[in-house]
Amino acid sequence: MSIRTRLLLACAALPLLLVSGPAPAPAAPAAVVLTPHRAIYDLKLLRTRGRGDIEAMRGRIVYDFSGSACAGYALNFRQVSQLDSTEQNKSTLSDLRSTTWEEGGAKRFRFSSENYINDTVEKVEGNAQRNADHVQVKLAKPNNKAFDLERAMVFPTEQIRLIIEAARAGKTVLPLALYDGSDNGEKVFSTLTVIGREIPPDVKVDDAAAGQAALAGMRRWPVTISYFDRNDPKRGEQTPMYSITFELYENGIQRALQLDYDDFVVAGTMSRLDIKQSPECK
């Protein structure tokens, strides 16, 4: 895997969370309520495997999530990363900026991103609409293109909501097919989420989540999501493209990130967390 490919993967991963089973059902009375918030994560290389040509990785993520089930959910995301490799003493700088909006019932999804890698830029823009029997995707960038996906496809915020619902129900495994507009807008993932045992509320945290009244006593679970290329002809025997491990609060806030790209792992420590006022649904 080239250093460019590795950095593209590293920059693509977090928007999938932050913000495959049956199609989403209408929200139940005890629906998951996602908390608007702005979080900053400091990134650093945790460990390497295999060839070990990755020498250092550092960066920062700004994750700004807002909205509600009635108004829809908006995400402004920026990740600046530098990846140093011993391979020809290469250093690659990436600046990913993306915005998305997802309708509360997961019927519509809009996305736009610009990824600057050294002296090049890659742009993606489009939208997806869930119809009666399929999901229709229309891309404006990098090329005008339209295609259909199966209706069971989920969008990023819906993915988090379904994981929280599964955790509440005591489930430990959740497979989902995900479309998030990443890569060139045509990438589709098969994901497998493994949910660990609920973390007792008296287990303290040592980052920006500490002392937050909105998180005091709130349930949280350790979660690992593995992402597979759904279009890979060998996907029945493939290993994940990457996986993400984190602690997930019942309101959707995530801490203690670890991004695993097989030959290197990146840690994301929450250095700041600002809880926003939740808009009221009318």
C-alpha cells in the first residue's frame, strides 16, 4: 500500500463515524437522541506492523456535529494530517474538509468534500435519495454520474444510531452496508460492528470528556467497526480495509479513538469537547 493510499484511508475514516441489515424503520418512542457537539481530536502514531516504513503520523481533527431528528443532521469535518515514511524519506501532508447533511429519517443525504494532498486536490460532491425500493445516488463531482444502490444501504448518522440501538438491546455484532460519499463518491462499504460490554459509569476518563455534565453517568460501550470494500470480488475472504475502535456514548459522542490500517495504528485523543444546545423539534 503506497503512502498516498494510506493517507487517503486515514483521512476517509473519521467522517464515516462521527458520524447491511434491513432498511431503517421509523423512530420508536424511545429513539436515540444524538447530542450536537464540537470535538477536537489530536492524532499521533500509536504503533506500526509489517514493513514498518511509517515513521511518524500527527494531525488534528475538528468534528462539528449539529441538528436534530426533525431538522436533519449536519457535520462539518476537517482533518489535517502529516504522514512521514522511511520510503524515500517521503512526507505527505493532507487537509480534508467535508460537509454533510442527513435527513433525520435517513431518506436523504448530501455530501461535499475537498481533500488536499501535497500539491493536488480531490473533490467530491453529490446526494443520495432513499426511494421505495432503492437508493439513488447523483454525483456532481468528480464527474456527473448517477447510479442505484440497494435500499438497505445506511448513511453515516443512521449507522451510529443503529449501533447505539443495538448496544442498548445487548447485541454484540451488527453488520451494515454503508454509503457515505467517500473516495470518489462511488465507494460502498460492508461494515461489521463488534460491541463490547457496557463500561461502568465509575470508570473514569482522562480526556476532554471528563467533567462534562452532559456525559455524567451516561452509558457507553467499546465499539470496533471494520470496513470492507463491498465491490471487491474477493470480499468473502478479504481482510478489512481499515477498522476503527472507540468508546461510544449513548448520545453519539465518541472518545478514545484508534484507527487501524493493518500496518499502522493511529490514536485520536479528544483534547476539547463543546456541548451545544439541542434544538427542539416542533
